[in-house]
Amino acid sequence: MKDLISGLNKTFESRIRLGIMSVLMVNDSCDFNGFKDTLGTTDGNLASHLKALEEKGLIQVNKQFIGRKPNTSYSATEEGMRQFQLHLRSLENLINSQ
Amino acid sequence: MDSITNSADDLKTIRKIMEESSRFLSLSGLSGIFAGSYAIAGALVAWLFILPDHPAMDNSVLRFQLIIVALSVLILSIATSLYLSGRKAKKAGKSIWSPVSRRLLLNLMIPLVSGGCFTIILLFRNDIQLIVPGLLIFYGLALVNAGKFTYGEVFYLGILEILTGLFAALFSDQGIWFWVFGFGILHIVYGFIVYRKYES
């Protein structure tokens, strides 16, 4: 299918997933609270969307210790960046086609 | 039609999130105006009260008094900008201590601390004439470095501070006027532009 919509990615339909990917495109990594501050969502909601993106291989999870406290941060994989850019381009095409 | 308005909304959200998560936008323009005024007031104090009493430049009392004035200007400027930026962040429901502000601070501090150490070395070596040029150049480099993480205007302010510093090095017996221009007038103009553009 070569029409305009073909590049639109179902994975990025949710606003929260869109937000997570946007943050990770301009930041090397971001932790859970960072997403919460920027996107203003509930913990459970955010966690499930992060999990979904991770399972699709679009983001990766980095666990480390800061002092004694465990800290989980997320970063975009190359595949995630590629797919998100494709998605952005399709959004733009869709608008420009009007 | 519906999917097109949706796409436009999506893109708008994406752009906003990218900007907010990579730039510290709570920096207050007003604090630039205040910092500039402190710098001019400091220069005025030095020019009216300190310099006339000590015609000879290699005087340790004179040097001590000038350092106190410069430090007061620095501390007042930092305090005002922290207070005003904190207030602006609070109004927008944001925190002043975030990954972005930490990155901004780190990138600002590396050239700034180097400049501070360099100035102290100059003081010990008695190279008084290069202090104002050095301060301006290192401060400009710090702003250029930090400009990526806040308003683009900070980058251009940095370039102008560097140029002012280089000219100050060329005419190093006129340090006080380059101080007034670089730390005073440029800050006020910058603060005014940022305030008009983002805060009113």
C-alpha cells in the first residue's frame, strides 16, 4: 500500500506514546519521573505504555544505581527513532496533502 | 478531514514536548535587566568612590575593594535570577530543578568556573588589566555553551560578550567601560528582549 496513510504507525496512536518518543528524540535518556513531569500522566498508564514500547523494541530500559537507589531510565533504540521519524513524515504528508 | 486535524494536533504536541523537554524555558528576562543594573551600579560605585581615592593601580586596598564590589554584583545577580526564574517556573507549574536545568547549569559552569580560576590566577600574578577582558570572554563562552539548553537569545548574548571581551583586551586600560557595556548594557537589552518576547 503506497498511499499517504501507510507510514502512519498504529503503535504511536496514543498521545502518551507520542509524548514518550518525542522526549526521547531530543534527550539521550529520561527516567520515569521525568516522563511524568513532562507528560502529566498517572503512574500505571505511563508504565503500561513504556512497557508496550519496550516490547516492540522501540525503546530500551537501562537499570542502574545512583548511590543506593535503583534508577530506571529509558532511551530510544535506533529502530524506534527510525519508525518515529517515518511516522512524523507521514503526519506531515497528510497535512500537506490538503 | 478528521484525521488531518488529528495529525496537526499530534505534530503540535510533539513539537511542544520536544521543546519543553530539551530547553529550560523558565529563565526570566527580568533577571537580565536586574543583573545589568547591578553591574552598572557596581561600576558607578567603583568610579565615584574607589578609583579616585587610589590613583595608583597597583594598590592592594584598591584591589580588595574592587573584588568586593564585583563579588557583590555577582551574588546579587545570581540570587535575583534564581528567585525570578523560580517564580516563573512555579507559575507554569514546573520545577526549577529538572534534568534540563541541571544540564544547562553544567554547561554554563564549566567555562564559568575555568574563568573564575583564571581570574584568581591573574590577580595573584598582578595582571590586573586582563581581568575584565577575561571575565567577559569566559562568561561569553559559558553563555554560548549553555545557549543550546534555553532560549536562543542566550547564544547571541554570549557571542556579543566574547566580542566585547576581545575589544576590552585590545583597550585594556578602559576596562571599566567595557564592564559597563558587557555586563550592564548588554544584559539590560537582552533582558528586555526576552521579557517582551516570552513574558508579556
